[in-house]
Amino acid sequence: MIIFLDLPDVEVEGIEVAEEIILTLRTVSPTALCPSCGSTSSRIQSRYTRTLRDLPSIGRPLRLIVHVRRFFCTKSTCAQKIFVERLPALCHPHAQRTKRLQEALRHLGLMTGGQTGADLGSELGISGSRDTILRLLRQLEQSAQPEPHVIGLDDWAWKRRLRYGTLICDLERGVPIDLLPDRTVETVKAWLRDHPSIDVVSRDGSAEYASAIKKGAPQARQVSDRWHLVKNLAACLSVQLAQSLTQIRRPEQARANSCEGEPSSCKHSRHPRTRAEQRTQQARQAERLARYEHITALYKQGMKSAEIAAQTGMSERTVRHWLSRGIPYSRPRRQQARQLDPYHTYLLQRWNQGCHNGSQLEAELRAKGYKGSQRAVYRYVATLEPSAFPLRRSAVSPTGQNASLTPPNPLRTMSVQQATWPFFRKPDELKEEERERLRLLRQASPHLETAYHLVEQFLQMVRERTGEQLDTWLAAVQASHLEAFASFVTGVQQDKDAVLAGLTLPWSNGHLEGNVNRLKLLKRSMYGRAEIDLLKLRVLHHSKKSQERKKKQEQQVAHLKKPKSMKNGVISQHTTTAISKVA
């Protein structure tokens, strides 16, 4: 049985079944419409044959031979004297494939890409090269979308550290709505001006996005993403943990910021770009140095690598590597070429002349042809400032205590990453071992006890959307005098309105993070053909099946677990996966 479309005014003249199925068709309509003037004509001028490819039938390719006619236009003023009768239900003018075959190839391209779609179509008996599929994709017209009211902005990398784009999602519907080729202020500002219906914009801590929103959509309220807030807080806590663990592992010296041992180790540490990064680097180096001193002390007492590994909680291979290579500081990465590199000499000259204004320096560079970002200029200028946290040197005096075979002390074996995670989880979700580690940390250092309470209070604001407590929390951090949290407090105060909205409103960048991950998969699967037009088509495409499945999953989740009403009356509906796990 051959299943074929029931077309009006088309008759089947013959069928030939072999390796492929050939259907011979003939048009029988007595009249035709002129495509130029729309007048009806019954005067036949001539006949000719069209060959079309169609979807396979019963596992065999299907070819159509259609006998169509040419007509005279009866309207004397029409510029087109002769026209061909059209078959709008079957194919487009001049096309070599039927509409349903073109639609099938287009869906293959949207779901799998050009080359993969061509390979899959060949296996299914659907003819079409990768260039044909990409051409059909470029001919696809986007359907009209409702005007967004709540959106989210996030960047994605064309090439990491060199070139970035911007992804925009409608947070109310949970779907991407546009893809921008870069993340500059002018591009984002122009897009926002074209969509005046926007009321809320969720973003990360990017100053460029904040400036673009302020200029392009001044009526919109900016919302700082909660996941990025918690991530920044975790980075500050890791610095405090590194400092405290260093003091715990060297109680007799208590040197949190030292760079000791071999002179080459200090040369390997690159000068950070900001003071916060410098403080983080120094704290981590000091913590690793304390672990190294512990290993060398055990080695001098005659212990073997396996015994040292059991005492310190490290792998035997790492212990041997540290003992043979010295202080474990990583070598600096090879510097890549940057757009600001040709202007370093000029910036240093202007800095020495007394010009310390970043905006003025950027304007001067723009006049000289600089096309990079504002952030790169400010980062380089930050390296020219004198360090507020100098490294202190002192002699290394390893402890001479005798090694024992008793179980290792968790405070000496846990890394900064292992110590950070228990601070951000609910106590009832911690394992017994993690709960014991957290208790030892809090008892070992009063600074960590204070940090624990500060982190717990901030996470409570994230979970319950009680942003009105933000001022009280900031005052508590400043009263604690913990330098590790200073950079976080400064960032919150500079972007306080957006942070307050993030801790109050239900919107976040959860949908964007998932779609950025999907965008990366699509971009890499398209190899060198992932230009902005093709990539945008695939990213913005969502099949009906996927939308129905998403709605069904949301209904099931809403049925199983209803969202809790917050203290301020706001219901939390959109949270990122990471923040949900933390909270």
C-alpha cells in the first residue's frame, strides 16, 4: 500500500514500484489563477513535466512526476502574459521537493544539525545534503512571540576569554527568546529599547549588563541572581577557611599570609588582578604551605609515603610528588594575546604621570583604537595599585613531634573545598562525618564560628526571601571584622537594589543556566558551521513535544510539592537547581 496525500484537482496516472516508487500525476483543474494579477484563465498555452522528491513510503524512496500546464493571462494590463499553474498544497514554486519533505529535513536540521541531519535522513530514506538542510533552516521564519515582561540576561562564550555573546530568556515562559552576537552595553541597550514592555530583568553581577539595563530599560527593576550571590559568598568563605586552617595546622607560628621555603615558589605566584584575588591567592598558598610543612615533618621523622598519605588524607602519589618537587605552587599559565596588550606601555606611562582615573584612561585608549571591554582596562589598572596585602617572609621551622599511627585529625586532612561545603547545607542533610567536621571547625576557630552564623543568616534570606534583613546582616558582617568578607560586602553595597530584589522576588537565572548549557552543546555539535543565524534558529527552537513534556513535568512537581508562601507574601517559583540544593 502506498500512502499519498489526497490532493484536489490532481489525478494519479500511473504507479511504478521498483527500488524506488514512481508516481505519475496530472492536474485536471479547468482553470488557474495568475500569480501576478489574480485573474482566472482557462486558455492553455502548453504542458511540461516537474519531478519532485517526497517522503519515503513502505521503506522505499518516492518520486513524483507531475504533468502541469502553462496558461495565458486573460488580463491585457498584466505584465505576465504566460504563467504556470501552482500546486500550493504539494510544493513551492521551482522546488524539487514536496513541502512535507522540506519540513522533515528542516526538523532534522533543527534537532540534530546539518551533517548529522543528512546522515540520519539517509538512514531513514530521506534525501537531502547538509547544505540543503542548512539552506532550509535559513529560510525558516520565526513565529510571532508575545512581548516579554520578565527576562533574564546571561553571557555565553564563542571563545572563552576572547569573545562572548548574550542569551535572553523569557522567565515567565521559561524559553529563550533571542541571541545576541556580543555582550557590549550598546548591543544590549538597543535590544532593551526595542522591547519597552519589560518590567523585571534578572542578571548576574556584571557591571556591563547593569549599565545596559539602566540605559535601555530604565523602567525595569534589576534582580541579582541568587546563585551568583551564594557563589560569591562561598568564595569569600573559602578564603577565611584557608586562613583559619593555616593557623590551626601551625598553632605555634600562626602565619596566615607567608610565602616560605624555596625562593622559586614565590616567583611562580602571579600578581593577581584585584586585591580580592590577591587575598584569595595568598590564603590558599599559605594553607597549601602548611600542609607541605606537615608532610615534610613526617618524612623527616622516617615515615614512608603511604604512612604520610594515611595521616594527611592525601593520595600517596600526591605525597611523593610534593616531596620530590618542593612547595606545591602551580606554574603560571602561558599568557594569551589580549586586545589590551599593545596599550600596556601607554597605560603605565599615564599612570606614572599621575592619571589614576579609569574612565579617562579608557577614553584615551578608545581614541587610540582600543576596541576591548571596559572591564579589561579596570583590571589592568588595578594591578598598578600598590598591594594592600604584602607577603611576609619568615623562616620555616617544621615541628618535631613524633608521628603516631592514631587516626588522622580531620582538621589536618580536609581541604578548603571539603570544609566549605558543610557551611552551605542544612544541618539535617549533613552526614555524620560532615557534621563532625563542621563541629571541629567551629570549635577550633572563633572566626569560623562567626563565619558560620553569617553564612547561615544569609542562606536563610535566600531560602525565605526575607530581603528586608539585608541591612542588619551587612551591619553584622562589618561588626565581625572578617577581612575575607569585605569584598562581598563591598559588592553588595554597590549593587544593593538588585541584591535586595534578588532576595525578595522569585525570579532568578535558573532557566538561563540550563539554556546556556544547551547552547554550548548545540554550538560544539555544529563544528565550524555555527554562525549566529543558524545557532540562533536552533537555540530558539522548541518542539511541541518538548513544550508539552515541560508543562506536564511542571504540573507534576506542583502537584507533589506546593511552593511555600514566604514571609513577605511572595511565592518562590523560579529558583536555580544549585540554589535549591543549597537552600
